[in-house]
Amino acid sequence: MLPRTGWTATASDAETSRVNGRASNVLDGSTATIWHSRWSPAPAAPLPHTITIDTKATRSIGVSATFRAQMV
């Protein structure tokens, strides 16, 4: 795993009124936090939803994965 010190994450939108869905959550190393697009208050933010991770340096990243959140 690459060290994430100094990295930033920004998103087109994020859910922050009902849950902590901030973009920065993708960098915290926790499986208990997620980035989530804004869904409240209605209507939800329109597509497309984007997230940008700035590593502050040129990096070769060979694998990218997305996971669907299991909301309870």
C-alpha cells in the first residue's frame, strides 16, 4: 500500500447531512467509512458523480477497485 500522507480527495458532491460521506473518507484506511454521493435533501445530486484523489506526485497505480456500500 502506498503511504497517503498529504494526499487529498475531492468529489463532485458528498452526503454530509445524513451520514459522514465525505470524500476524504476514501483515504482514511477504514472499511467503516465511505464516500457517498449526495442524496439528502432530495433531490439527489445529478449524475455523474466523480471523485479525484491527488497524490501530490506522479504515481503508477496498477489496480483500482470500487465497492458498493452495504447500507444498514
